Amino acid sequence: MDNIPDTPISTAETSIASGIKTVFVMADYGHDPTETAVPYTAFKTAGYDISFVTESGKAPECDKKMLSGVTQKLLGAKKEVVSQYKTMSLSPEFQHPKSWSDPSFSLEPYDIVIFPGGHDKAVRQVIDSPRVQQLVAEHFPRTQKPSKKIVGAVCHGVMVLSSSRDPATGHSVIRSCDTTALPSGFEQSAYWGTRVFLGDYYKTYGAGSEDVQTSVTKVLASPSQFKSTLNPGPFIVEDEHYNYISARYPGDAQLFSEEIIKLVESFNKIV
């Protein structure tokens, strides 16, 4: 993965970009550093205003297995991403997140809401949070086109959306959407390939739990709405009716970021 170029931004573009409010919704620990730091770096370069939100306002920490040691070298973040993560982790916005437990907190003020993924079991804090699910249920309908609000989710981050239900219908907020998430083929290969030395690390809900793809697909109106490929090359899905972009795994993070920025830029071209 190449470093995201620090492309100069014109004064007019900076003025527009500086008004784009972005928030990363995270657990206290366990998110994938690539799926977090790559979008962060891209949005920061684009001039967006970035915030983080955790349960109690504690600074989040991404999965250490993906940042150092043997697991990082074999399976984790690439060297340039580790550098991006360190920069992100020292930023004021990362060190001082907002709290989703605060009754006054809402996703409504944000133009872009990002749900990174991660395999560590600690990410269940955000996936299973009734408060986060309530916030998502309130916010996701605001992304219906021609709205200019965007939701993006990668890997296990899609499970936050699939678990969030419309209180009126009981259906997932993404029931009618095209989406992707971590494919079963990727998850099973990683799990069985590392089981001897990592145990059930690649099964966030434990050995024997259903795959992410299965969990997401079952809440959709039709299985055909789950789009995927086992080609490791960059892949994302953009829904036709909602400003919702999803991706499968860290290898998609760069394209995921670029497509969100393109979508923002397309709004600015609408007269």
C-alpha cells in the first residue's frame, strides 16, 4: 500500500473541505489500525474536521497484534501504516474523543461517520452497544439520497450497521442496501491458518460462531445484496439509494477512503 500523497489543496477546496465533519466510532481497544489510520490520513490530507467517539471518551487503542511483533510482520499493518497510526494516535482528536454515552451526543452533526473493523474480541464493545445501535438507527436514514451525509464501514464495522434496527420495523438499517463485509473465505482462511498460534483470534465471537458474511447477509432483504470477491485487490461497494460505502478488509482501506472523498466532491459539483 502506497503512502497517501500530501497533495496541495487550493484555498477554495480547503474552505469546502474544512467544513466536512467526520467521526470515527470506535471501541476502547481492538480496531484494525489500517482500517482506521488510512481513512484518517486521507481525510486529514483532504482538510476534513475529524473527531473520534468511544463509550466514555477514553482514547482508543488499535489492535497491538497488527502493530508490532511477529503478527504484525506476517499479518498486520504495513510499515507506512504503522507510521500513519502513530501520527493519528498522537493527535488531539484521538487523545480526546467524545463519549457516545453522553445523552447529548448525536451523529447528526457529522457529514461522514466511519465504522472501522477489527478482529479482536474487544471490538464487540461497539458492535453490541445498544446506545451505538440507537445512534445508528437514528442516523442512517439521514444518508438516503439526495442527502449529503455519508456512512462508511469496513470489515466487522459493517456488523454495527447490520445489528442496528429500525425501531418501527425491527429490520436492520441496511436491510435494503447493497453491502460488503469480511468475506467468509477470507475469515475462514485466516482462522484456520492461524489457529495453532492465535487460537480463535480471527473469530471475534469465539470458535464456532457464524462468519461476518453470514451475520450480515441474514439481515438483508436478499442474499444477492451482499457483494464480494475473493480477489485480494481493492474492492468496495457503494449503495445506489444511500450514501453508504462498505469494504471487506485492510486491503480495501485506501480505495474506501478515496471513494468517500470522491463522493464528497461530487456533492460540491451539484448545483
